[in-house]
Amino acid sequence: MNENISKSRDSFASKWGFIVSCIGSAVGMGNIWLFPTRVSKYGGGTFLLPYFICVALLGLTGVVGEMSFGRAMRGGPTRAFGAALKQRNMEEGFGKALGFIPILSSLALAIGYAVVVGWIFRYTFSSISGSIMLPKSVDEYEAYFGGMATSFGNSFWQIIGLIVCFLIMIFGVSRGIERANKILMPLFFLLFMGLAVYISFQTGAREGYKYIFTININGLADPLVWVFSLGQAFFSLSLAGSGTLIYGSYLSDEVNVVASAVTVAFFDTVAAVLASLVIIPAMATTGAKLDMGGPGLMFVFLPNLFKGIDGSRILAIVFFISVLFAALTSLINLFETPIAALEELFEIRRWQAVFIIGTFGSMISICIQGIISHWMDFVSIYLCPLGAALSGIMFFWVCRGDFVKSEINKSRNGRKMGAVFIFLSKYVFCTITILVLILGIVFKGIG
């Protein structure tokens, strides 16, 4: 069955195209507006150390699992979950029904993320025109952003962002998603590296670097450092049983999934650290304290900060263009899961699925502008961890052990993933997904 399906499905044309697309899905606003804040709040290197540990653990279990699960079943969550239950002679329809949870989660997250992409499009245009430099204080920037972030306050730019996203997606996986990511992701890293180099020459930046790479051993005893390191790593790697799984379903059997997952986790971490090497030293040059994350950091405090740095307009242009590239690649991944689901379930053409999801998603996205914070909190706290938990349970617990090992080790040269990997995936990773859900409810979000 899988061979027939794979022949009729679009797929990535190259290993590099798959990897860079997965990197694009993982690198997003969590890397740029939340990671530097948490590095600052929880002690610089004191936060980085547990974060690196969590990324390594989740990358080698969850990311590997979702990629392998999608590739094995040659489909999205509904097909994958249904096939997993079928292996155990259980009700396939029940699995397909459960598969709608990560699909709806991905769609809901995409609808909310589209609002943010609209904001970034507007700020990118404003940085190019120079109007982003006109406000004279944090209060004026806050008023500017507040007027944009109200109901129907930024519909034009939001529609522009959605049109760009769906124009890319209508060309399919290899000619649309893969080509876009091959262009946008390298540009993102080049632009952000340029920003990091520029900031390094600013007076006072040294204090920022010193803070980032200093580890306080006593600080590692703070449980909150570990809680938010885990949450940051979990959501940064896009573990939700949807986007990584669907990209994996387009993957050739000739690709080493473990090596691909390690590469994705590595570059996602590089992106997050790069953002910190830009934002924290920039804050240090002005003596400002990085005590606010989320939209306020990117759309209020950073533009105000850039005004006090030489070459402020160029700095703002490069920053918002690079952020735009990261946001677009993430939005494409989020919409791909529901679009692929329509193609699978109703056997319709690609353009028809894009049109249906695009129309529905655009209408809802425009309507939720005034409640975007609550919308995103609900999806990230409840739906994303639940989707990741279901995917992990279906692959590592429901699918047969020999099947899991075979899929993980396809095209893997040298030492195979064995008992230790299965133990970490079945017991540690699946427990972590449930823990992230519980901690998110307790702390009202940890990602």
C-alpha cells in the first residue's frame, strides 16, 4: 500500500531540501522573541546548558520519531494513526479520528501565526520606508503596535502574508515548499549572522556576551530553569505530531532520518543562539534590561532600541526581513498539515486543497486579531503537546517494536539505534510530552 501511495504523492527532490524545510519549520518566533528573553531571565549560560541537553534528548527521540512515523506511513496524522492501530488489529477508524487532533492543532496554530506574519510584513515595509523610526519613545511604539494589533487593525498586511504563503504552497512540495526554503533559510542565517557581527562592534556588547556564556552552577538548582528550558526546546523543535510528521511523509527511504533530525536540531539551536547574540548584546549597548518577551520585544522595545544604534534604519531593515523569512517558512509548514489532510481524505487536487484551507484560514485569521494572545495560548498549552503525545504513543507504543526499529534505521550506516533509543523514546519522550502539557497548564504556557 505504501509503495502505491508514495508513487502518487509529491515529495522532496533532495535530502538537503527536506532538511532545510524542516529547519524552516522549526526556526520561528520562539527562537527570536522568546529564546533571548529566557536566556536573559534565567542566567545566560545557566539556561543554555539545560536547554542544549533538552534539545539533544528531544531531537534524538521526538524529532526522529515523527520523521520516521510520517515516512513509514506515507501520510499525515490521520493515515499514520490509522495504520498504527491497524498493525495491532485495532479499529483503524479510531486512529484516523485521533489524527484530526494534531491536524486541527496545526491549522489553529497557522491561523494564529498568520496574524503575526501580517505584523511582520507591516513592520518590514515600515522599516524600508523609514516610518518605523518616527516614534520617539517606548510609549509611542507601544501605541503604534497596539493600534495595529486590535481587531481588523492590520487586515491588509495579513492578507498579503497569506497570499505569499499560499502562492508558494500551491506549487506543491518540491517546486513550492522546498524551493522557497532553499532560498529563505540560507538568507535568514546570512542576515542574522551579519546582524550579530555588526552588533559585536558596538560599545558595551561585550557585557552581553559575558552574560550569555556565564554559567552559575547554583542557578542550575532552580527547577524553573529546567522547566522553561524543556518548554523552549519542545516547542522550538516543532513537536506536535503534525508538521514534522507530514514533512517526513514526503521523505525518501534513502535518507538517514537520525542524521537529518540531528542536523535540524543543530541549526534550530544555532538560530536561537544567533538571535541571542544579536538581541542581548544590543540591549547591553544601551543598558536596557531584557525583561519582556513575545510581541512586545520585537515590535516595541527592539525598534526603540535600534534608534539609538548607528545605522539604525539599515539595522531595522535587515532584522525585519530576516524575521519575515523565518516566519514565512514556519507558516508554510503549519498550513501544510491540513492541506495534505484534505488531499488524502478527499483525493482532491493540490490547488483545491490550498484554496479551501486558504479561504477558511484567512477568514478566521482576520477575525481573531483582537484575541490572538488567548488563541495562541490555548493552542500551544493544550493542543500541541497533546498532538505530540498521541504521535509518540502511536509510533513507539502501538506500532510493533521491530517495525519501529526498521523504520528508524533505514539507510543508517554503522551503528543502529537499538534498545537505549527505544527506552528513551517510549518512556522518557512520551512522559515528557504529557509533562509539557501539565506544566503548560500550571504555568499558563512554557513554550
